[in-house]
Amino acid sequence: MKNINTTTAKKPLLIENKKKIEEKFLDVYACSINVSPQEYKAVDEWTRRLFLKAEKCFTLKKGLNAMANVALTPPLVIEKQGDIKKSYQIYVIGVYVEEVIKREVFNA
């Protein structure tokens, strides 16, 4: 028998380009006000106060045009019953979604 010298060919390893995963966090603010049952019936007054408070949170950090990129929840009402009086804690949650809008529109 013949001695055959075989050499193993080395294949270049394919290196996959891994996409850089960038994690960015959304700015979320929860604003709340406490109103009495009499004030709760006057919806126009407490909604204006609540949404102005939410707007103030975003404009201080992001600038005057921030509210164009904010998604807000409807008011979330929690009834609180104390020993003497009843009150309502009303929340609104806002999320600054400019990064999401940029990715959806420009990377579509």
C-alpha cells in the first residue's frame, strides 16, 4: 500500500457580524393629584390641573416642544377611604416616545 499524505484543509471560520444592541430607556413620569369628592365632580378643573402637571414634568427635561412626542394614559382614579373623609387619587402616566417614533418612521 502506498502511504498517502493527506493534509486537512483548514476552512476559514465565518464570523457573523453581530448587530450592536443598544438599550435605551424611555422616560416615564407618573403624575398624581389628590382631590375631594366635591372637586372630583368638577372634572374640568382637576383634569386641567393634572395635565398641566404632567406637561411641566416633560418640558423641564425635554424642552418646550416635548409634548408633541409624549403618549399619555387616560386619568386613572383610585378611591381612598380614610377615617373621616373620602378622597380620590388621580394619576396620569406619560411616556416620552421620540426614539420610538424615529425608529418607526426612519427605519421602516
